[in-house]
Amino acid sequence: MKWERKGSDATIAEIMSGLDAGDDPRRAMMRLNQEIVGYQRAGEPVPASLLRLSQRIATECVAQSQGR
């Protein structure tokens, strides 16, 4: 699967839309990690907004796994 840069705003909107629609946060985290790795492999800086969202979703995943 070839990585295609969409732009951080489009990626965030897509992921948040999925979460709002009830998607599994783990699936969103996987999608977000793919995007982050794509930036890294391309040698481009990862947008801070993607890193913040990654931390937020990771926290949500941990909370859900602990029954919070």
C-alpha cells in the first residue's frame, strides 16, 4: 500500500469523523500511525497536530481497556 499525503487537516477530519460515527479507536490509532510513518519515511516532519491526536487517541484506548 503506497502512502499518499493528504495533509494533516484532512487526515484529522477523516479520523475524527470515523470516531464520531462509532469507529473503534484502535482502528483510528492504526490509521493515524500509518499516516505518521508515511511522513517519517518520506523524510518530512510529522505535523504536531497528528502527534497530539495520536496521544489523545492512545489515552482513550487505554482508558477503554481499563473500563473507564
